[in-house]
Amino acid sequence: MPTDAINLNRTEPHHSLTIAPPSEGFALRGRIQIPGDKSISHRALMLGALASGETQIQGLLLGEDPRSTASCFRAMGATISELNTDRVTVQGIGLGQLQEPIDFLDAGNSGTTMRLMLGLLASHPGRFFTVTGDASLRSRPMSRVIKPLQQMGAQIWYRAEGYAPLAVQGQTLQPIHYQSPIASAQVKSCILLAGLLTEGKTTVTEPALSRDHSERMLRAFGATITVDPGTCSATVTGPAQLHGQTVIVPGDISSAAFWMVAAAIVPGSDLTIENVGVNPTRTGILEVLQAMEADVTLENQREVAGEPVADVRVRYAPLKACTIAGDVIPRLIDEIPILAVAATCASGTTLIKDAEELRVKESDRLAVMAAQLTQMGASVTELPDGLEITGQTPLTGAELDSHTDHRIAMSLAIAALIATGKTTIHRAEAAAISYPDFVPTLQRACG
């Protein structure tokens, strides 16, 4: 690919990313590194702020979302050093000691920051908090965490349907056993965090297992956590005591997914993504790619700070369509946009179901991916809870829009690698929310 084939046009307030047609013989080869896991980065900052003593974090994601978390907890009294990938130091203030901020807590674009933080704010008696976010976050419903918190005795005021801005009057909460109607790590984590300051056992049972980073990290920080995989339940016993730890953040498999699919669909590619977190509650992407007969292998498997890690090698191979549905959905919910790109290359019709959760992400990801891939010539039918994609319809370059959604922006950039003609993605700066170096990495990988 020519060195000037990928260009980011920095025209304020938004950026556009232009990707020229790949040159003959273009392939992705070599080894790349990816940013730290976003979910683990959020939780390391939060629990470090709540713990007694000092927490050291290595490999923190430097995206906008973790910066929002750090900003909120600084405003409530924690001392957090300048964020960098080498080492971040957090001086915790102790569980139950969050200070009442003098201004709104701004979660930016981060649903994880807002939803998890609500469980902590609601369980701090006698303190009053107000929480907001950007326009996108203010349009995403918080009722899924507000309702169980209210069952625990929380006092939360909100706009209709649970939209931010929110006001929270901290209370002494009561433990509950919450039967969650959806498998959501954000819902589960919010309730477990509220349970840290609640006398007794607080339990969350889900219809399927969601990612378990909170349970792993809470246990590492000293909380009493029990997990029953058979019933998809997690229980925290409060009140808890948390102690500062050293946290090593593995690479984010959701970021690695873009390169996995790129190598799987660009002929001749042989790419290794290093230091990828392969927590079994997050590896749905690997299972689906293998079901599509992608050539994916795990190398150098190991455990780092309680999380399984591996290098993921992907070589090009013809893909076959499959059905993506059921219990695997919570384990790859963030990867569905890029899997939709893979499906455009697979022989047969790929069916994605049970993914209505994507309609309340940073954008309506089902509607946006259907519209944008159709714009490129793909055969996509939008379903109420998913997508139907008939593969091996050639893609052509087009004028596209990320809808300020980071995963949409990066998925469309990978689709452009197999398109004929130039592709321009507007509002491409959204990629920095979870992957600040995505465009430079794309340029290097394609160079």
C-alpha cells in the first residue's frame, strides 16, 4: 500500500480518514501491539481510588474513557498521577471516603464510568453527587442500573427513562439478590460495587455469563467475592476492605479484534497481535472466527496479574458464514461491528441475533453498520435484534460516517482495506476514545 494511502484530515471540529485502494499484493504482516484493556483500565482506576494505600497500574489505556474515570475520582478526593502506559500511581482514600465534589462529575462519552460509578455514589451516605456526560452519553439510558440501585434503597433523580444528568443522594443501602434481565458486566459491576459498602451479601444473577473483570479485580484488592458459573451468579459480602495493588493491564481483545479480522480478510496476511487478554468471558470473537474457519492460533499463553494473556496469530483464509447468537453474544458484544465486516467476505449468509443491546451503545450500532456497509455495496438486512449479511459481495469505496462511535470508525477503516476505490470516513476522531493510536498503527501495518 502506498505510504500516503491513509490520511487523517484534521479539520476542526471533526476529522476525516481517507483510505486509498490497496495496491496489488498488499497484505498485513509482522507483529503489532495494542492498547491496554479498557474495561480493566476503568476498574483499576476506580478500585485504586477506593482502596487504602497505593496502587500502581502498568499498561493503562490512554483513551478518552479512562481519562474521564480518572477525572471523576480526582474530583472526589483520590490522587491519581498523570496517565501514561508505563506507570500510573493512585493514592486511594479508602472505601466509603469519596468526597462530595463541588461540580458535576463529567463521565464524557463513557458509559462504563457513569454506570459503575453510580453504584459507588449511591452507597455513600450523606453525600450528594451530580453526574453528566457528553451528548451521546446523555442519550443512553441509565435505567438498567438505576432500578436495581433503587431496590437497594438508592435515591437517584434523572430525566425520563433514566437519562443523564443525574443527581444522587447517598444512602445506607440494603443487600439484594438481583435477577438481571440482561447479561451486562456494567449492570453486574454497578451492583457489586454498591454492595462493597452494604452490610451482608449482595448477589447478581444473569441469564448468561458477562465479562468478569470486576470479580477478578475485586478479589485481588481484598473483597470477599464468590462466583457460581453454573447459575451465572456473583456475590460480594460487605462491608469490604480494599487494599492497594499492582495491576498489569493486558492488551484489549476488543482492540485486537480489528486486526484479527483485517488479517483474516486481506489475502496474504500473516499478523501476530501481542499481549492480548484472553479472559474466557471475552473470547467470543475467537470462537466465532474459528467457526468461520479463520486461521487463528494462540501463542505464548500465560497469566499476568490474574488475567490470561496470549499472542494471537491470524493468517488469511477463506471465511464461511455462521450464526452468531445466544450465550456468546455477551462475550463479543463490542466486536459485532467488526464481525459484520468479516461477514461481508464469508461465503454464505451470516446471521447475527440476540444483539439488541447494540442499539443503546455510543450509536445504534445495528442501524449504523447496516447503513454504512450497504453504502459500500454489501448485502445487509437490519433485523430488530441483529443483522443478516450475505457475503462475498465486493465492497466499493464510499463517503461514510462514524456517527462519533469509535468501534464504527475502526470497523469501517478495516472494511476500506478490501474495497475498490477511495473510502472517506467522517468523524474518524472517535477512534481515539478506545484506541488513540489506531490510525498510526493502521498506517504502519499497511506500510
